[in-house]
Amino acid sequence: MKRVLVTGVGGPAGQSLVHQLIEYGYQVVGTDIRPVDMPGVAVCRVPPASDPAFVETLRTLTVACRADLVIPTVSEELPVLAQETDWPAPIALAPRKGVLLANDKWLTWQRLNEQNVPVPRAMLPSHVQSDDHVAQTIGWPCIAKPRVGRGGRNVVLYQKTDFDELRALDDHFILQEFIPGVEYAPNVYIRRQGGSVVVPLRKTALKQGRIGNALSVVRDDSADVAALACAAARALELTGALDIDVRRRSDGIPVVLEVNARFGAHSAHAPEVLRALLDEITMQERGTSISPLILLAII
Ligand SMILES: Nc1ncnc2c1ncn2[C@@H]1O[C@H](COP(=O)(O)OP(=O)(O)OP(=O)(O)O)[C@@H](O)[C@H]1O
Ligand SMILES: [Mg+2]
């Protein structure tokens, strides 16, 4: 394996991956919807995932640059690419069912809750009857966030006094109990053949103070967070690289906020995850190139 095509190289997940791949000596071709200047990387502009031309553009590029591996890092691309079969190179993407569940925070919550994986209490805006009803179901303050979204966009912490604003939300949002404790981003790799790698990263500063994207992380050895991340991956039938958001309740119990079925923004702090992917692809390559020889030996 020599050449890796990474999508979304202008974003934090793409950048973190590109630096690691270059350090390991891979040739990297990147894509982005905006022009990106990145030393050592040929970056091609592609349409956004919502554009009907997106899939064919990426497919053509995969062939044209003779990519040995494609790693999508843009959340919106995942459900679109998960519909595709026969990609011209190995693609680092979980099975379709899990990708679709992880893409929608309400579906994620429902599945994890059904499977007894600890999650914050949650409801949809259309379920809301009164401020007391919110108090009983998820409590105040509470979080509202888009069911399909990323980068902490439109994630708002509502107090009881904001009830009228909260009531105006539609079911494109999910409402969740506010979990006040320490936040983690366990970076996970689930091997297709079984076995996993988990590196719990602890978020040490958040963009909006109490909530938001991690501005900095440190490695952490919380075994309960690692076990929770694996349980969430199993419940959603996900494989490959995952970036999961976890917070501790005030009693210390960790719960899953959301699951990203892709590499996270801080994967460089958990290089074991990319290593696990590269090892799996190398094994696959060996498997396909060795089998004819074995066959010959048997004959
Ligand atoms: N139930 C919750 N309790 C406390 N904080 C929360 C909760 N849900 C979300 N947050 C905060 O909001 C941030 C963004 O929420 P979340 O990760 O669910 O959405 P996102 O937009 O998909 O994020 P990203 O794509 O950056 O991972 C979280 O990292 C966390 O700081
Ligand atoms: Mg998140």
C-alpha cells in the first residue's frame, strides 16, 4: 500500500490523519469542497456530499490517483458512501446500517438505549408538553442539538427560562439531559475479524467553555470509558475507526453523547487507531496476493 486518498483534508479530522500518514511515508491525495493548501499533499476540489455529482467525482478520483485506500473524514459523506458497493479501492467505512444509525443522534440514542448502553435521558421537541414535562423527562438545564450535525453547530444549552425558545424547535433536533461531568473522546478501532483498539482521550478544554468541540485533549486510561465505547460500537454494529463522545454524570457514571463513524479530530493523539486500519488493509492485500500462490502449492 502506497497511496491514500483522504477526504475533507481542510477539516480537523482530515488534517490529523494526513500528518500521521505523511510521517509514515505514504503518498497522500486529499479532497475538500474548498481550496486547501497543504504541503506534500495534492488536494482536489470535490462537490459537497449533497451534490449528485459527489459520488462519481470521488470514484473517478480514486481510480485516477490509483489510491490503495480511501479514508472519508467528512460526516455528511458517510451515509452517501455507505450506499455504494464495488468501490474501486478499499474504503475505510463501517457497514451501512451502523453508519445510518450513527448519522442521526436520535436513532443512535434509541438503539443505545434499547441495548442498555448508558445514555443521557432524551426526547424529541414534539414530545414536549410543558416546562414541567421537560423537568420530569430530561431535567433542566437541557441540551438541544441537531439530529444530523457536526462540529458542535447549533448545540445549545437551555435553561427553564428559555422554554419558549426550546418549544419552537422541531424534530430535526434532539433534546438531551445536560451531563455536567468530564468529557472524553474515546478513539476506537473495531477490527472486522474481531478485536478492538480503544484510546480514551480526555477533553481538557472545550470551545464554548461548558460544551463544544475539544480545543485540547490528553490520553487517559479510564477503563470504564473504554468499555462503554466498545459497548456502543457493538450496539450500533459499527466497525473500523470511530470517534465517540462520552461524559460523566455527577455520580461519575459515563454516558454516550454521540458516535462518529469516522476518525476524529484528535486521532494523532491515538495513533494506534490509524495503525490498526493500515495493518488490517495490509493483511487484506497479503490475503488476496498470497491465496493464488497457496492454491498453486496445493495443486
Ligand atoms: N447531553 C449532553 N450533556 C452535556 N453536554 C453535551 C450533551 N450533548 C452534547 N454536549 C456538548 O456539546 C458538544 C457537541 O455535541 P455533539 O458531540 O453531540 O454534537 P456534534 O455537533 O456532532 O459534535 P462533533 O461533530 O463536533 O463531534 C459535545 O462535545 C458536548 O460538549
Ligand atoms: Mg461530538
